[in-house]
Amino acid sequence: MVSIDEVARLAGLSTATVSRALSGRGYVSAASRERVRIAAQQLGYVVSSRASSLASGRTRNIGVVVPFLDRWFFSTVLSGVSSALMRRGYDITLYNITADEDVRKDVFETALRRQRVDAVIAVAIELDEDETEQLLALGLPVIAIGGPNARLDTLTVDDFALARLATEHLLSLGHTDIAHIGANPEFDIDFHIPTNRRLGFEQALADAGIAPNPAYLEPADFTVDGGYRAAKQLLGRPGPRPTAVFAASDEMAIGAVLAARDLGYRVPEDLSVVGIDGHELGDFFRLTTVDQFPLAQGERAADAVLAKLESSDEPTAHGELPFELIVRGTTARLPKA
Amino acid sequence: MVSIDEVARLAGLSTATVSRALSGRGYVSAASRERVRIAAQQLGYVVSSRASSLASGRTRNIGVVVPFLDRWFFSTVLSGVSSALMRRGYDITLYNITADEDVRKDVFETALRRQRVDAVIAVAIELDEDETEQLLALGLPVIAIGGPNARLDTLTVDDFALARLATEHLLSLGHTDIAHIGANPEFDIDFHIPTNRRLGFEQALADAGIAPNPAYLEPADFTVDGGYRAAKQLLGRPGPRPTAVFAASDEMAIGAVLAARDLGYRVPEDLSVVGIDGHELGDFFRLTTVDQFPLAQGERAADAVLAKLESSDEPTAHGELPFELIVRGTTARLPKA
DNA sequence: AGCGCGTCTGTAAGCGTTTGCAGTAGGCTC
DNA sequence: GAGCCTACTGCAAACGCTTACAGACGCGCT
């Protein structure tokens, strides 16, 4: 491995000047800068992050904490984070909080404290008091995406508003018998996203003067399969059936579309379906959805964390993330009886 | 940040002994070990990876190079890598090779050379000569998954055999008019996976004495949509139509199933469909597939790289990855005319 | 001419660990 | 009792950078 001394020797300068030239800190004459550049290039020198970070306290590395790697939403956010950070010359190290409690504990108590990262991005993690405290105690800039947390700088999408928008879209098409696939009202107290979407849904109905129908609330687990089963229940039960379904995720919405088809209902003629997310398969299924631009969420989080890193005083505040109704082919006007 | 000196003071020992006690290297009496444990625990001490890696040359961090983060296969492999490594106390830093040539160049020329990682896992990257050279020049253990590379230790799944197995499954059900959705024979010279799958398919047909029918070869881009379009072409064209389709990925197979349904063909009665991968949605669609266990691939790569790290002489050799035919509901016996 | 200032450079002291080496103590063998 | 070995410990020198500090120089000012 070639070290900074060799570059200094070849450039005929001290290591201090080489360091300054390469990092862009402090005064270096244009001539020296150029000689350093050439020498470094010639030797194929790359600064050792080990030594550099020990000496400077900066690692040029951001920790990203995610609950899942193999689910579309999270890997898409991660992809956004990654592309924004790599562009700026930062590396990213990954902390995958799994269901395993020991691993999770280890991440907060040990892994994140190894001084490997300059800052942390937490993606859609429901953090308890202790974990929030531990993140804060790192003394590093932290940005959380989703799951509002009063003590952390958070980028959130307004799930309540998202759900209301999706529901209002159905209402504006004349639907009044609208079902919701999503949170289980009995079990979702601790997990905000599904709950907020359900509440937004209910608010939209209330605003339209429609009383909530408990039979039109079907819990599901945010998978295609879950959405499929839920929709089958909603549509297959004897008695009145909904003319529209608002699913709390695109994957469930896709499941609902497939369930409707399997039961012989046409989408959107017999059933309108709207989802949330902006899933990559949405286009294929012509799914109407409220896109929350997960790739852009990742990029914004990366930008925000770098901004905090560069000027720690900046009051990053709590950012609101954009969303947009994308009307495609799975929703239509309620036919006149 | 509490340092090793404070632990040493509290334990009444030298920093050297503390270091040895915590790392488990060299002689330390049981009593000292215990005192160190307690002192470290009490102070909440965590070794600084900055200092530790500078002094020891070990980072306890593995670099993982992936071409995509937001595609199911890659994020699943990554998930496997991550869980296996975290379990062993390793961190993982991510290098996402995007389409952007500059980023790709930067990863190989700079990012990987920052001494941030002890070893590298390259997932399904088609490496050219230079890149292979650069990986080797790192002087680190490297494991590649997929894309056989004679100069690197590689874990490969035998795509040729996979494809042959899938095809033989269809043959054994009595099908002879079998179409393939996958590689474009004209453009796939540089990308081995699709090509090998096509060749395996053709070999199986040849072994069964069936002449390849160029009209039954439909290129597609490995997405659901691509599979859908390809299947529509295959089934919609006037003239003879295939009774079975072998798609080179599950996502394309799912597209094919949906296309068949949309055209009014029943699966599997009118058309059998088999895919490759073991995609998470395969179960939902009752898709017959050849599973290649991507999660396990990631875990195996992680184990292999750690094994190389621990005993560098071990001849890891070129490992073959397992695969298995999973027969579900999209394939059936060819009905007697 | 003398002064202050901005620019540039080098010297050397860290940064927080790990580890080679030397030293001690105790137990064995002869 | 000498000699050797093993188990344990501490001292201090790395590891490869960054940066505070100080010195040197040229410039414009008084």
C-alpha cells in the first residue's frame, strides 16, 4: 500500500502539504496542489480511511439502519440513499435490524458505537425510548425517515393525508361503499404508518358524511397475498359489498385486483382499487396509487444528513415528504346503479 | 467517548492487557479478563474501529458490491449476506455499482481502496479484466457470487443445469412445443446468466430429440412486464403455439401467467409455465420454479469470505450452489390432444 | 524602514488502538 | 538449585494520517 509519505517524497513536499492538497483544507499553492495531484495519480494513492478517520474524526461514511433489506419499499429507499451518497464520495454501511432482538440490541449498543460512521439515517424504524436515546447519545447527526419521532430530525410523509387523498379520489368518483385493507385497529397501536392511513381513510369518509362500516375494514399484512385474501373476504361475503377498495399499500392493492378478477369482478368496472406507495409493479397493473417516491425519500435523507454534517447548527427541522395521486386504470367512476 | 485507558484505569491494568482481554488474543488471566469485562461494561466502552483497524489492519467490515439494490434477487442475496455477517459481529459496507460509469469506476479505483474493508463480496457483477485485476490488487479475500470468473473464488449456480432441469420438467410432462422467454441470442454475449439458461434449455430439447424452433424464443428484460409482453407475442401470433413456456426468471414467468390468463388461456390446463429463481411471489402465483435460494447464496458467500479471512490458505475452490425444482400449480401434464 | 497581514510550508504532536519485546513469577525437570 | 517452560503483564513503538503552531515570504500600508 502506498502511503502519503511516498506521495510527499515524489512531489517534493511535506506530508502536511500533501494532506492539505488532497483534502482541500488550508492553504496550498496552485503549483503544489498540482504536483500533489500528479504524484498521487502516478502512485495510485488513495487516502487510508483508517488513518484519516483516526486523525481527523471524519470517516466519510454514513450508517443506514433499515428493518428489512428484501422488501421493495426499503430497498428502494436504500437505493436512493446510496446513489446520493456515493455521488458525494461517501460510503455507506448497513445496519439491518432484523426480527432478532439480540441483533437489534447489538446494533444500537455496539455496532453503531464503533466510530465507523459520521452520521446515521434510520429508515422507517419504530424506535423506542431507549433506542432513540442511544442514537442521540452517539453525538452524531441523525435523520429518520418515517415514524415521527419528536426527539429526532425526521423526514415524514403525512400518511394521514396520503390516505385521505386516496380515499377522496374514490369519493370523487362517486363511490360511497369503500372498504379499507390495512391496519388491524386492535393491534396497530405501536406501528404508526398503518394506523395513520386508516385514520386518514376514516376522516375522509367522515368529511363526506359517510359512517364507517366495520365490515369494510379488513386487516392484512402488507403483502400481495395478504391483500388478495383480504379482498376475497370483502368481496365474497354475502350481503352488501364495496364498490371500491383503498389498500394501505400497493402490494395489497395488487392482491386485491387479482382477487377481484378471480372472483369474476372486473376492475375497475365492478370494483375500483387504489393503493399507496408507487410500487414498481404499479405501472404494469395499471394501478391507481398515491406515490410517495421512495427513491427520492432516500435521496432527500442523504442530502439532509450531509447538510447537517456540514453545518451542524442548521435547524433541519422536520421535513415533509411529497406525495402525488397517480390515476391509472384501476379506478373508475361508480356506474349509475 | 470513553477510551481504553479509562477502562484500564478502572480495571487496574495496562491498556495492553485490556486490549488482549477484549480481543481474546494472547494470554490474559481469567481474573483480569473478568475485571476488564466489568470495567468495560460499566463504562459502556466499545472499541473504536478507527483506532483498532489502524493498529491491527483488521476492520471487521466486509465490502459488498452489488449492481442493483432495488431488485428482488439482489436485495435478497444482500439480506442473506447481512444476516450472516451481523451475526458474527461484522459490519457491511455497500458499494452499489450503478449504470453510471463514473460511479462504477470510482468504486473500483477509489472506494474499495480506502482500507475500509477486510474482504469483498461481489454479487452477480459482470467484471471485466481491469476490474478483476483491481479486485485482486486489493490483496483482500474476494468472493464472487455468480458470473464465473476464473481468476476469482466464485460461488456459482449452474445456470445451464438449472435451465435444463426446468425444461426437462416440462418435457417429462409430455410437452414438446416449449417456448423460452429470456436471453436475446443476438445481444447476450457479454452477460452470461441469460445465455447459459438459454443454452441449457436448448440442450434439454436437443437431448429429447426436439429441434429448436426460433419462433419459440422470445427475448425479454427479466421484468414482469417483459415476460407479459413476450408471452403475449408467443401466444397471440397466428400459427402453432407452444403448450409450455420456460421463462428465465420468475418475474417473467409471472408475467407470462398473467398474459396467458388475459388471452383466455388457462394455466396450467392450456399452458404450463415454469420459471427460475424462487421469487417471493412465486408462492402466491402457485408458480412452478427452479429455486436457487438467493438468501442462502448470500449466507454462503458470507461464510466463505469469513473462512478465507480466518485461514487464508484454505483453497475455497469454486463452489457450486444448490438449486431445486419446486413444482407448484402452473405446470401440468400435456392433455392428450 | 518597519509593521501587519495573508499565503504558504514544514515540524511534530497527536488520534486510540495493537502487539513485539522484555520481564516476572511459578512450576517442572533434571 | 540451576535451567527451562508456560502464563501473564506492562512498556513503548508502531499504524498512517491530520492539524496546531510557528516560521518564512511577499505585499501594501504608514
